[in-house]
Amino acid sequence: MRMVSSSSAPGAYAYPLLIKQLLLRAMAVSGAQEIVSGPDFRMTYARFGERLGRLANALASRGVREGMRVGVMDWDTHRYLECFFAVPMMGAALHTINVRLSPAQVLYTINHGKPDIILVHRDFMPLIEEIRPGFERDVIIVPIGDGEGYETLIDAAAPGFDFPDFDENRMATLFYTTGTTGAPKGVSYSHRQLVLHTLGLVAGFGAESGDAGVNRNDVYMPLTPLFHVHGWGFPYAATMLGVRQVYPGRYAPDAILRLIAREGVTFSHCVPTILATLLDHPDCARTDLSRWKVIIGGSALPRGLQDRADAAGISLCAAYGMSETCPFLSVADLNGGTPDSRAHSGYPGPLVDMRVVTPDMRDAPRDGETTGEVAVRAPWLAQGYLDDDEASGALWKGGYLHTGDVGYLRADGSLQITDRLKDVIKTGGEWISSLSLETIVSTCPGVEEVAAIGRPDEKWGERPVLVVRCTEGADPDHVREAALSQIRAKVAVGELSKWAIPDAVLFREALPRTSVGKLDKKALRQILLDDADGTS
Ligand code: AMP
């Protein structure tokens, strides 16, 4: 629906904010720029533009119309990027299916999200065959082989497609939260929200000092799965700017490092685990990473990992957000060198109204220490969960989106996340930040990875316990001693309460992960409960 003000000239174009307009600059100025995908595929932006028309015609010939939903199950490829644009530009919604959920959860998201058609890479066909008997409605499955089927589809289709104008509030994308608490929940974004998010992202990152922003000299490669919050929205931003892009396909550390070197990648984003996996790979030492800037988000960056990345010459930024916030909320350049600039959840992006509130929605003082729940408004926040009024109401209680994260604001307006509400360790009357314990212990020699969790305790409610994965060859007794003495030292200088000293330091060979590679504390708590004596 067009809103035309009384002063609009006859014929004035009301310019709905549509995803197709993100392409205007790229097509005008970057026609010869390249988009690379995996080891063998490359195309120019001009060709990319033409292929979007072909993809739309191919989908239309299979019955896709405005208002329908198109699912995708693929690795991070140029095909996915093409779907990011062509599907919403047709007026359909793109359902990015999280292929790393359990089969039962994938089935749930398909039945709940109701895609009319799903493009499926060969690697996910066995999964589709397994869950297909549970489909609650007809879904057209389009196998795209190892990509060659997709190429046939593109080649056989006519090139031109007249992408229409429509209401900017139409649903453009749909995906599901990663489901660490209960069933995955559907989150959707409109064209208007995605366009504003893209502009907000570029403006917010560009406003940071140092290397945070993207510019025309950058070479971009996503390392957050494209099914997860549209790869944090960066593929839209990189395409709008017309920069050179590199898609890694299935994540394999050696292939990613090769692509970074061969294509001169300068800009990526990922959760800490992916960065750790790359730094752990033997090829890493042979790869020049000194031009690479990496946005870390999705979890706090452990200090030990930050030190390793610094040593490799990587330039780091921290960003904070969540599935329900499209996701961008805040960003910080971590290269300032001062203690404060090293542990930071960022400055709010443009148009972001960020508060830290008490349970009755009063603002906590911006004093750099009083914590509360982070509550936000921005033009790109999910307006609720798909078909779930109760959860939607809780998300937006009091007119602000409740992030479920605990943190504080500093006087300069920057945010520090101290924990997730459900991960805070509540011992006696004290709230202990699991993140602060992890940050301290992550720098101890012999610690590869650490999680601090609350173990149920009859007297205190919960007591802190550390679960550590050691580096190869490390002696657990030494690691335990080092971890506890670091924590005691912080208690001695008053930086931690004495209740933060863990009751136990346990060791595991692997820590459970969510479908997007984050530490899964809910699963870890369950493992420790199942293994009640907790020793290893
Ligand atoms: P998801 O919706 O799966 O992307 O997870 C979002 C959650 O990840 C947030 O609610 C935070 O708990 C956590 N998170 C994201 N970014 C950061 C960050 N920079 N520091 C600490 N936690 C973060």
C-alpha cells in the first residue's frame, strides 16, 4: 500500500523499501566485479543479475507465485545468495532451513513454516527422504544435485523477469531459532526491515574506528551459515556495496584457508568456535591473515582466543545481536589495546534504542556495573514469533524486545553483556556471571575451551562448576590448580565475589554445541545432571 502525502507531486514515486533496490548500486557500478563460490565457480555481478531473472522464471515455472514460501537446504554457496534475492524479489518468502538441527526439528520447522517448494542440495536428500513421511502437506522438492541440477535449472530458464513493486511490509524471509530452549520458533523479516537493517549494518560498522566497516576494496566471505539469520545480514550488505564476494560452500577449515589466501579475503564474520577451528588447523600458520578482519558475534569472544587471533595478525570486531533482532544491535572495534576496548559488546547501531532494565522496566544507571536485562527497539526487530502469541507477547513485554541477555551500559553508551539470563549462576543471593569466569579461565595454560555453569545445590540454589576441554597433552591437575588460583586472585582484589570460586573443575574431551557451533550450556547442564557424580 502506498502512502502518498498531500504534498506529493502527481507521479512522484513513493519508493517502497524492497530487496530488489539493494541491487541498484551494485548493478550500476560493479557489473564486472566477481562473486566466487567454492573452488571452481565464479561469475560477475552482471551475470549474477541475469541469473536472478532466470532463477525467478525457473521457480515461476514450478508454480511459485507471490505470497508463497520457498525453502532452501544448501551449503553457503552462490546459489543461496541468488535465492536471498530472487525469491523475495518475486514476492515470495525465503525459508532458510537450518540443516544442522536434528531431523525431528527440521521436520518441525518444515511443517510449521509451510514452504510450498524446497530446493535441496544432494547432501540433504537423505535427510529429506527420512522426514518426508512426516510432511503435513504437499511440498515440491527440487533436488539440485551437487549444484549441477541447479545450473541446469538456471540454463533452461528465460533470462528476464519483471520483479514487481509491492508492499514493503511483505514477508521476505523466514527461519527458525536454534531451539536451545524448547521447540524452534519461527522468525520472519519484511523487505522494509531487511533494507533498513542492511543500511544500519553498513552505517554502524562504518562508524567504528579501525577496520570494522566494509568498503569497495574489501573481499567478503561469510562464515556464519546462511540459514542462520541470513548470515547475519552481511550478504545483503556486501551485495548492496558491490564488493567482491567469496562463498565457502561446506565449511572445511583447509578449504576456507585456501580460499582466504587465493582470493585475498579481507572481511568475514563468525562465532568464536569457527575462528578457533581455523586457528587450530595446521595450514593456518602458513596462511597470511594479516589483512583479514573478522566480526565475532553470537557469543562473547574468550580472551584466550582473542590473544591467539591477535598473534595471527587478525583484526577483530565484536558484534552483538540475536535471531530476533535481524541480528545487528551493536558493534565494537577490539583493536584499541586498552582493557576496556578488548572486552566489549559494542556501541549501539544507528536507530537502535538500547536499554538495560530492571524487571519492572526501569533503566539501570549507566555506571558500567549495574546489570539488568537488555531491552531494545529498532526498525528491524522481529515483530513476534510465527503463530505463537504467547511467546511473542513475552518477547515484547512492555513495548521493548526482551533479549534475555544480562549486561550493563557504560557512561559512554557502550554495552557489556555479562551473561544470558538463563546462564547466570545464582548462588545464595549472588548472581555470578558465567562469562566472567570463562574469560578468566580461558587464558590459563592448557585450557582449550571452558564453560562455567550453575550446578543445582540444595543449600545455595546453584553453585558454579567449570567444565574444561584441555589442550592436547595438558595435565588436568595443573589446569585445575591454575584455573582456581586465577579466580582466587580476582576474588582477592575484589573483582569477583568469593561465591564465584567454583565447587569443581571437571574435564571433558568435547563440549556440546548448538546447530550453529555455539557452546550448548543447556545440553551441558543435562549431561552433568545425568552423570550426577560429575567426575571425570
Ligand atoms: P542467536 O539468536 O542464536 O543468534 O543467539 C543470540 C544470543 O547470542 C544473544 O541473545 C546472546 O546471548 C548471544 N550473543 C550474541 N552476540 C554476543 C556477544 N557479542 N557477546 C555475548 N553474547 C552474545
